[in-house]
Amino acid sequence: MSEEKFDASPCRITAVEMAQERGVDPKRFRGALRNSGKFPSRKKNDRWVVSYGSTDHHNMIDVLKMLIC
């Protein structure tokens, strides 16, 4: 299955997309997400795909802001 088909919903966004939009290395962002403690129910290999406006989306934005500042 291609990435485009999996993430095709316009109401969802990935960590990679969020990082690239702000000029942050996606691997660095995903590492910061894992280390943030804001996602305790996330399993090791879960994909970082969230719905716009969700709690996880807002938490991801908070982590991204810390990397930018």
C-alpha cells in the first residue's frame, strides 16, 4: 500500500508533513514526539497520523513548537 493511499484523507496529517511544513527534520520531530510523554498509549511502530483538530494533533503542534523556538 502506498503512503498516498494510506494518508489520502484531507482531514488527516502525518508527523512528516507537519515537520516538513516548518522546515524541521521529520526524524528529529518523531523522536521528540516519542520523548515528549504526551502519547503514552502509542506503541513503538505506530504511525504518526492524526486527525486535524484532535487532541493528538494539538499535542503534536506543541512538540513541534518546542523544536522551532
